[in-house]
Amino acid sequence: MNVTYTHQSICALKGSTVDISCFYTHPSWQNVTEVSWFNKWESGVTKDLSLNPEYADRLEYHQQTDKDSTLRITDLRESDSTEYKFRFTTDEARWGYSFPGTTLTVTGSQVEVTPKWSSESKTLSCITTCTLSNPNPIYIWYKNGQNLDESNSPQYKDPVSSNYDDSYSCAVKGHEDLLSPAVCVQGQSCSRVTYTKRRICVLKESTVDISCSYVGYYSTTSSFWFRSDKSTPEDLTTDPGYAGRVKYPDKETRRNEGPFILRITDLREEDSAEYRFTFKTNNIEWGHSFPGTTLTVTGNTTLYDTTVNHIELQDKYINHPVNTEVYVVLYILFQVCR
């Protein structure tokens, strides 16, 4: 009997999806009776990860045969960083728990600005706490929310000499929605936008608030939300498809910084889209290519929001289901909004 892991270590971005896989062998006359992945063990006792509420609706045994197994974890969190192991049992023996597995490290990206002291010329690097398992990552750079450049190097191609209102952020291509926080190159009060949630799933005919916080180095002259799939950014309050269903509830309190909320009522499935926020000052316009919040509107009858922990919901309806119908509805909704 033996287990061979495809990778000894994996480095993945926070919020992304990872596959951890292995191959295993056993005598041909033995039948496999049980398989499981785990990351905690004590005195030989292991706990199947599929039963761990910390991974509720984020984990599945994506591929499982009598020779190989793949563990898939979605919406990765930094707390998922640990060693993962596979265990199987046949009708005659059980594979042990002490054999080394695959170590997962979950990291976020961030912009490093050097030198840190005052200088007219700065160098920008897109850094992570570990080397990404993607063999040839492409880095995307944004300046004031506008797509600036793509490169195979984590270091931006030119030294930067910026105004105090300029901010920069970076992302790995294919994971644009997992971009780094925008950072100021000069000073601490540059223009920037931070979305409260990157993904939201809600029910058809319900109401949703999509929000962000923003800072304009100078006084804001205009601001609005728009759909990213439109060829030209259009203020949703003037879009006929949202007539009477969209408003900015905090509009009267806005200045040159603070929260900005988009409220959509009577949601329709065709409202499913990515929503972005932009603003103008006398000096800049926040770019239209900066990734925003993706909304999924489902016709199912039970609410699930991918950005929060639903252990309590799962315990109430799945671990102790009222009836089979409730269980099935929840399961379908989990699949739609995962």
C-alpha cells in the first residue's frame, strides 16, 4: 500500500480554488471501503474534511477512483494554510496518517513600494508570501483603477514618479478579482476604491446593497455605479433596464471619501453581472477596468451569500433538516452560488 502526492507544496491566492491530488496503490485482491482527506489528527484519529464546518460548501472530492483522488477547495482563506493528507481503508488494512502530505499556503498579493522613505522615484513590486504554484504568472498593474500594463515580472517595468493622488494595485492574470489593495506611492491619502464584497448571491425579487469605500484626493465632482459588461460605462440610475429599481441611499452624505452604496430592488436574473464604481475629481477619473463586485441572482427559494460563513445555516437545515425538500433546495442553491 502506498500514497503518492502530486505536489509536496502548493501556493495559491486567497479567494481562488485549489486542487490537491494523489495516487494510491493497494493489493488487487483488496477492496477499498473508505477514503478521506484530513488535516488534523491525534492519536491516530483523523477527521474527514468533508464533515468540517469550516469548509462548508467550499470543499469537494472532485475526482475519486480506486487509484487516485483529488480534493478541491474553493474560496480559499489564509486559515486554510496547512498540511493535507489522504487516507484510505480496504477490507483488510488502513493507510496510516503519519506519511507526509501536501502543504498548502494561501497568500494575498500586495504592492511593495521601495524605497519607503521620501523619494521622487519609486519601484513597485507585486509580492506574495510564497511563490505561486502557477509556473508562469502574468502580473496586471492598475493605476487609479485603470489597466496600465501586463508583465511576466512581478516588478513594474519602470520606476514611478507619481503625484500624491495616484494609487497602484496589482493582480495575477486569471484572478483579476483577487487584486491587491490599492496603495499610495507618495503619502497616505491617494485616490482609491475598496469593495466591501467581491461576490454576492441573492434571491430573485429581493433587494441587495452593493457597497464600496473610496477616497478622492481632491473633492469629487461626480460618482456612479455601472455594469462592467456595457461597452460604455453608464450610470445605473439612468439605465432604462433598472428604472425605478436603483438608488444611491447615501448620496446626500457623500463628500470626497466614505462609503458609497448601490441598492437594487426587485432583482431579476438578468441583473447578474459585475458592478463597478467610478468617480471623478478635478485631477483624475477612477478607471473603469478596476474589478468590482460580482452579483449572482438566482431563482431558488433559499438565500445563500458566498461571502459569509454559513455554519449556522448549514447546522439548522442540513445537519438537522426539517425535511428532504429543504435539504435539496439548499444543496441546489449552494451549487448555484459557490
